[in-house]
Amino acid sequence: MFPRSWCRDQRRAAGTSLAAIVPTAIVGVVSYALAGSVSWLAAPLLAVGAVGGAQLGTWLLPRLPLRVLQWGFVGFLLVVVVNLFLVIPSRDADLVLDWGTGAALLAVGVVTGVLAGLLGVGGGIVGGPALFLLFDASGPIGKGTALARMVP
């Protein structure tokens, strides 16, 4: 996507990736919102957790060896590939919110923030599958909500 000279190490690649995610997330969330596929209560809970997690992830980023970051990214991609083959989200399940779900959404937000800060991955690749698997959300609502939490 970018010339190799722009991203010489995993740290710079993570920051560049995060900068490129925002415009894409804005366009995507508008499309999902127009279709009614965003949980507007869940998205801010994910976002609040993600802000704290991102602070932790970016604090850890310069402290971890590049090899750890590179292998962490490889491991993350392997988990994503397996997830894509094994998980088929429902098309009609709704995201039901209560106090326990809200607390769990905050925790998922923290994890997505840490991964974003460390690996430069967007919350959609973590948040969407987490919403399908942990909260039984439909595919469109999981994806739309995960995108909405990334929009500043």
C-alpha cells in the first residue's frame, strides 16, 4: 500500500495504519448508520475503553522489541484468518445491552485500544468479531458498531 521507505519499522507502520483508518471508518459508519446497523449505545462504551487501551498500547510500543511487535502482528493475523473461516455471524441477532454487557463492552474496548496502539490495527478487525462471538450481535450491527467506535 505504501512505499517501503515510508514504513521502515513496525512502529511507524502502526502509526501510519491508524492515520489511514479514520477516513475509511467515517465512510463505512455512514453506510451502516443509514441501514440502521449501528448500536449507538454500544459504540461509545467501546470507544471509552479503546481510548484507555490505546494509551497503554502506545506506551508499550517503544518499550517492546521490534521482533516482539512483528511476531505479535503475525500471530494476530493468524487469529483473524482462522476467525474468518470459523465464525459465521447471524444476520438478524440484536445487541442487547444491560449493565454487565456495558462493562464487558468497556473491557473489549480496552483490548482493541491496546492492539491498535501496539499493532496499528483498527477496532473493526477486533471489535466486530468480538461483538459477534461474545455478545451475539448480528454481522451488520457488529461491523457498523465497531466502525462507529473508531470515528473521532
